[in-house]
Amino acid sequence: MPKRRLGKIGYQTSIFSLGGLLPDERDEAAAIVNRALDLGVNYIDTAASYSDGVSEANIGSVMRDRRDEVFLATKTRVQTDDGIEHEAFEESCENLQTDYLDLYFLHAVHTMEHLDTVMDRETGAIKAFERLRDKGRIGNIGISSHTSAVLIEAINRYDFDCVFITLNPAGRSMNDPEKLRDLLALAEDKDIGVVGMKIVGSGRIFEYNITLEEAMNYALSLPIATANVGISSPEFLEVDVRAAKQFERYDEATMAELEARARA
């Protein structure tokens, strides 16, 4: 599995990484996680809100034995300082069967108002994140959004280690390609790791006659560290990993053609 550096974090992450949107059934989810690790995937992302903690717990059933093989990330939607350090964070760690997270994300920060809330220096969630980092419970602080404009503002305000952003030719969820490129250039300048999500737009990208291989090549041709994809079956995992391993970098003309096709 090819690897790329996750910005200033320095970790060499597999270019395909496993997202936490997995089957709710424990054995099915565990089979996918185990197979992903066997195939060379070394970055796993989930969130407390995915199936109300079921995703974390299913991944944790594998982390119990294979934690040292994985750069592990999860996310919280809690917006204020109160309720993270001794509640949301500990619950995620219990689910994931670990006492340490490599990366903890402020989750789904889609508006400037939401950003103001989480970043408030008196009451915002960022205060709890910093305490957890200072105590050695988390290694890095990230922020996720579907909206590039919000993330541009976020990384201009704060020295985040990683951002998690929608990446597909259709520009789903208010994320137009031009603004995305502004974000990626700024992240590159600040050496911030970039993780791409919604590579196939929850399957909607296929409606534009764009293939999985094209969507994967599109995402990985951008300056990102890894394409993070949720998987519904071991068979789909094999297909996605194969597409990532066969990555071919697209030139600007091909990228533009895919974007035009998706917006036709």
C-alpha cells in the first residue's frame, strides 16, 4: 500500500484509509477492519455519532488486539468545553478499547457560527482538546467540515494538525472545487495534514457516469494524505483498495473534465 506523510504530524499513512461508516453487525464490521489491516491500511477514522457509538465499539473489538498497527482517529460533535474531557472522550476511548487517540476531531463544523462556538477561548470545545493533548491522551487536534470556506477560516485562526474535507468532482455539500483548491494550498503552506472524505459522495458520484477508479484518482491527485472511505462489505473493501493501489495521477485538464461532467 503506497503511503504519504500526514502533514506536520509526520505519520506515513496509507493513501487509502478506512472510515467508520461500517455495518452495524459486529462480526461483519470486525471482518472488514481486520482485512483492511491485512491489506496494509494503517489509518482508521470513526466518530462517536456513527450509529450512536456502535461504529467505535465495533472497531474497538479489533483494536483490542491490533491497536499498535493503526493511527486511530475519532470525532466529537460536542461544541463546548463542558462534557468532553470526562464524558465524550472517555466514552469513545472505552468503545475503542484504547486510552489514547492519535487524532481527535472537532466534528462537522459546517458554519462560521459553529466554528465560533467550538473555538471560543472561554467556553469552546477547543479548551478540552488542548487539556487532553497536554495530558498525553490525544496526539493531534483536527477539525472536519464539508465546507472549505469554514476550514480556511479555522486554520487561519488556529494551528490545527489535520483537516477532514469532502473531496469529489461534484463538489458535494457546498464545497466547490475552486474554494477547495484554496483550502488545499493553504493547508500545504501550513503543513497541515489533509484527509479526504466522501470520495464517491455516498454513491451519488456514479450518477454522473464517474467510476470508482476516476473518483479515487481525482481525490488522490489533489495534495492530500489519504482518501478515507466507509465500507459496507469485504468485497467492496477489496475493490476500493485495488483502486487506490492502482492510482494514476490526473493532470489539470482531466480534473477539470471530471468536474464539468459532474456538474452537467
